[in-house]
Amino acid sequence: FSFSGKVNVSVDFGKAAIEMLKNEEGRNKSFNSMIDALNYMGQFGWEFVQAYTVGDSKTGYVYHWLLKKKIKK
């Protein structure tokens, strides 16, 4: 858990290159919290499915949030 005031968010879309997580300068967008990131993704139609944690108190924790989005055919 970090008290830095910002969170690092990475998104795995498979092989698709997505620009929605870049700011105006082309750098990675920063978020104030995981909820901030979740709300941002919600603007693009993504919905929360499940969250889980990997790691321990010695090595640190990584929090995974699974999202889904309906794809138009």
C-alpha cells in the first residue's frame, strides 16, 4: 500500500494498442486512486467484475481488477 497519492495502473488488452490511457503529452495517465481509474474506465463502457490480490506482506501486494466490456458485432 502506498501513500504517495497516486496509483500505478496498467491495463492488459491483449495485443490491442489503446491510447485512452495516455495524457495529452502521450505519457501514461495518472490516477489519484483505484476508484478514480475505475470511474475513468467506466466512461468507456468498462464494468467491474472482480478484484483479487497477489503477493504477501514481505514482497508487497499487486491488486488485480477484472473489467468487462460488451463488444458490438
